[in-house]
Amino acid sequence: MNYEKNDVHSVIPYNIKSIRILHCMTQKELSVLINVSEATISHYESGTRTPDIETMIAIADIFDVSVDFLINHNTDKNKSEFDGK
């Protein structure tokens, strides 16, 4: 997926997928924790749907990050945090 530099709607999918994978969690596991379908997680990660604020808070809580981290449009910074740099 290509991300436009300042497009928060393309950054959210990247950040959700990246942090889920970083925590070795499947889409199914995350879907159970936030009470949505596995297909919904897939839509969030592909960018065809955007989670509402309550869902963003739930995802942030599960991974112990801020909502700001999930919506941060500075993908270079987020990539380095995911890579442990």
C-alpha cells in the first residue's frame, strides 16, 4: 500500500497492522479483543474502513500506545519505533 505523506486515512491502516504484527497477534485475536469481526480488522488494515474513536481507543489500550500514535501521520517516525530504532 502506498501512503500519502500527510494522509491520516492511509497512516492508520499501516499503524494498526504494524503494531498488531509487532505484538505477534492475528487479526482474529484482535477482533475478539475489540468485539468486531475479523473482516472488520482486515478492512481497517487495508484502509477500506476507518475505526471510530471508541475502537481507536480500544486498540490503543490493547497495545499500550496512545491514539495519537495510531493516527500519527509521521510514518518515518512510526516505522523507526516499530523497528526499535
